[in-house]
Amino acid sequence: MRAGAAGVILVVMKPAHGATRRFLPGSPFNDMPAYPPVEQFDVQDQVTHDSYGLGRVLVVENDDAVVVAFGSRNVRIMWPYAKLTKL
């Protein structure tokens, strides 16, 4: 046995990493995220979509969905209109 090593039970541990904290929506200590305003579309508005390209609004359904003509195909896009932008 080595001198000073007897009875010593110490293990070198890795330092604890701080976990990322989740956002608690009901917490009064957190700022609520600001949601972007919902874009309003009218019939005959010219729009662009990230996947479908350039189109024109045909039908607006109670601000829940819009039907857009993209060339030869009509596509119904639900709210929120994440990839749809009015030109």
C-alpha cells in the first residue's frame, strides 16, 4: 500500500452540464413569445409559395384556409400560412 492512499475513496467525476431549460407557457417569469400577425388574403391576390411557386388566390374559407391556383393545379392551404406570402 501507498502512503496516504489507504481509506481514500474519491472518484473524479465529470462536471455536471446545465440542461437547456424548456419554455413554460404558464410561468409568470417568462416573456411570452410574440406571434407574427396572421396575413389576410383576398380573392385574386397574387401569392408565392416555397414549394408550389407563383399563384393566385381563388377562394378564402373563413380565414381557415385558402385555395390557390398554381398553374394547372389548385391547392388548398390551411392556416397558418407558413410558406405562403402575398406579393
